[in-house]
Amino acid sequence: MEVGSLRFLLVDTFASIVYATVYAALGFAFHKQLEQVVAFIRKLGAVSLLLIVVLAAGYVVHWFLKQNAERKAQRKAEARLCTPSL
């Protein structure tokens, strides 16, 4: 699929403007909440960073194990469908 340079630049410029506008609006709307979160994290110090990293890693491991179990179950179901019955 070929797109002309001018069309690409126009669409890319429009998307960049929308992207920047959305993030600026969200920052403007929630700046007080963000300041409160940053202040809370600063009170906790290094422990908060460790906690965030551990929670994020735990979530990733949980997600991976769940996906792996779902794939195994799907393979077993497919194997049962493909196995001829006598």
C-alpha cells in the first residue's frame, strides 16, 4: 500500500496534534491528582519504587501464566476435536 509523501505528512501532522492535545488536556485536568500521587510516593521513598516494580512484575507473571494455561487448554480442545472416534 503506497501513500504519497504529502498525504503521509498531513496525516502524521494531524495525528501528532491530536496526540499532543489529548495528553496536554489530560495533564491539565488531572494535574492536582498527579501532584498528590508524586507527593505520596516521595513520602514512601525507595520502598514505593520497589513495591511498584514487584507489583508490576507480579502482574506480568500472572498474565503470562494465565495466557499459557489458556493456550494449553485450547490445544487440548483442538486435539480432542482432531482425534478420530471409534
